Amino acid sequence: MKILVTGGAGYIGSHTCIELLASGHEVVIVDNLSNSSEESMSRVEKISGKKMAFIHADIRDEAALDAAFSQHKVDAVIHFAGLKAVGESTEFPLKYYDNNVSGSCVLMQVMDKHNVNTLVFSSSATVYGDPATVPITEDFPLTTTNPYGQSKLVVEQMCRETVIANDNLSVVLLRYFNPVGAHISGTIGEDPKGIPNNLMPFITQVAVGKREFLSVFGDDYDTVDGTGVRDYIHVVDLAKGHVQAIEKLHGQAGCHTFNLGTGQGYSVLEMVAAFSKACNKEVPYKIIERRAGDIGQCYADPAYAKSVLDWQAEKTLDDMVNDSWRWQSNNPDGYSS
Ligand code: NAD
Ligand code: UD1
């Protein structure tokens, strides 16, 4: 298939392009490079030994998207493009609604105009809010506490409603748990700008000496050691989930929703211990107060993805920390190293 990938230069997008190319698909990337660089795409081409088309455009630019769809007769779209910083979204909510919601709306309108009827959308476990129980199944109530999460909920709803109105449309909503890790080559990975919000990039930056210590946000949750528990999933497993989704559900009209997680939760201190082993040194940390808006534990029931997509996460916690460390230690300043 020929697949248009929005946000394909970013963290999850770049890993997904490798898996798409490895499965014999052609890739057309649309990215405005607001949180990425062209370097990730040239490294993907080097790893794959294959070329991709790249269009430097914003998904809110209807004319540019229209031209992209006219030039490339694509079969399907995987839609990663979006902003993802929770804290920033509470400071600048309109920026998030504009980019994530308006951007998705323009994209779906242009798809419709060009009769492209398969869409895979990057949603997030954040749509479950603070779940009453774990593991989380796809039918859990949906709620959220911040504009970023709300933007995901609105786009999900927009997809459900558009599918009802268009009998030909197939939309796959993939709710990611916590993506970590990097390609085994150590040449592509997560390259956050500024101070990382998420746990894994923060730990890797402490280990490489860019930051002094990790602040652990609370040790009084009702979990194995009091620190927050999450379902960390290797980004390559996540990427493979997209290939399965597009291959299994292309042309299958309807709105299909899946958790992409491992089903296994790890605490912050378990992650610190695993990472210390990978980099062979202590990762200094201090326990501080809880982060506002955080939840105690969150992990997936991934059974539905297994049964329909024939997909399950295969990589271990050791793979996640070893691959993250290889990427960070080879590229201490990310793609600008
Ligand atoms: P990322 O920032 O690395 O990648 C997003 C890409 O989209 C970047 O290359 C950026 O330049 C591009 N982009 C942003 N706005 C754009 C626009 N208007 N037009 C064109 N390109 C645009 O982020 P990621 O971690 O790869 O996340 C990909 C998607 O997955 C996002 O939608 C994110 O919300 C979602 N998601 C991520 C996580 C996570 O922890 N990384 C978890 C759940 C869901
Ligand atoms: C965060 C977002 C969530 C988003 C997800 C993936 C918040 C409140 N939630 O979730 O909406 O979908 O990222 O992008 O931002 N931790 C520390 N110290 C740190 C960083 C994190 O102790 O410096 C802890 C957190 O308290 C949590 C765990 O590590 O227990 C994971 O945190 P993080 O990587 O930010 O992911 P989430 O909180 O799951």
C-alpha cells in the first residue's frame, strides 16, 4: 500500500515508517518539523535502504494537503501529527485545539475529497482519565483532565461520528500507553526539546550527565512501592501495531478502537533500577511531592488487539532500557549531536 504518514518525522512516526517500509509499503510523510528534523527521515532511509517522499507542510494547510493527495495516490493515512505536552496544553489550550483538532478536521476533509477511506489515529491512554480499576479495557469510561487529553477525545468523537456518516470509512483509534525505547540501531529515538516531561527521556538525560537527578513525583500511591505504575511499551512494538492495524483493517468500514500496551505495569523505582542496570551506573533521584493531575496506576488489557490485530508486544523491559540507553549515549544531544 501507499501510506501517507502525518508527523512521520517524529518519535513514533519515524519508528513506524521503518516497519512500514520493511513490510513492503510505500511512505509519503507530511510534517511541519515543529518538533522534529529532516535528520530522522534520512536515518530511517539509511536503516531501511529505501526512499520516502517528504512534504514539508502543516496539516492545517488545506491547499498543501490537497496538493499532496493529488500528487500521491495514497491508499491510507496514519495520523501522528500533533502536539503532546500536557503542561503546555493547560497553558495554551487554543494552540492544542487548533493543532490537534482543527488539523485532524482538515485532514479528514481532504481525505474525503480524495476518496481515501482508511485512517489510523494516534490516541492515548490519557482518554481513560484516572481509571477506577486496572487493567483497562477499551470499553472503560472516557474522561480527561487537561486540554491535550480533551483534544484526543474530541478527535476520537469526530472519527466515530464521521464513520456513521460515511459507510466506506475505516478508522482505527490506537490508544497508546507509555511509549519508550528506540530502534535497536541506536540511530533513531526520542529527541525531546527542552526539559523532558516524561519519565524515560528524563532518566536517560540524568544518566548521560545532562541533568543532576530525577525527581520522583510521589511515593505514597497505592502501588507496589508507592511510586506511579505505568504500562511502558517499546516503540518498535508500538510501530508494528500500526502495520497490523492498517493491513487488517484497510477497507473494513467502521470505527475500531484498540489499546496498545503490554498489560504489565512497572513503578518509577522499578524503571530507575532497570535503567541503572542498563547504563551500569546509579541514576540519582529524589522523592518529591506528587505531580498535579497524575494518577497512581495505569496499565492496559491488550487482549482485544491480540484477537483482532494478531498483535502483541514482544519486547522486554531490558530491551526498552537497553535501546533507550544506546540511543541516548550515542546521541547525547539527540539529532543535533
Ligand atoms: P512527536 O512530537 O515526536 O511527533 C509528532 C510529529 O508531528 C512531529 O514530527 C511534529 O513536527 C509533527 N507535527 C506536529 N504538528 C503538526 C502539524 N500541524 N502539521 C504537520 N506536522 C505536525 O510525538 P510522538 O511522541 O511521535 O507522538 C505522535 C502522536 O502520538 C501524537 O499525536 C501524540 O499525541 C500521540 N501520543 C504520543 C504518546 C507519547 O508518549 N509519545 C502517547 C500517546 C499518544
Ligand atoms: C503523561 C501525561 C499523559 C500522556 C503520557 C504520554 C501528564 C499528567 N500525563 O502520562 O497525558 O498521555 O504522558 O505522553 O503529564 N515521573 C516522575 N518523574 C518525572 C517524570 C515522570 O516521577 O520526571 C513519573 C510520573 O509521576 C508517572 C510516571 O513517572 O508515575 C510516568 O510519567 P510520564 O512519563 O510523564 O507519563 P504519564 O504520567 O503516564
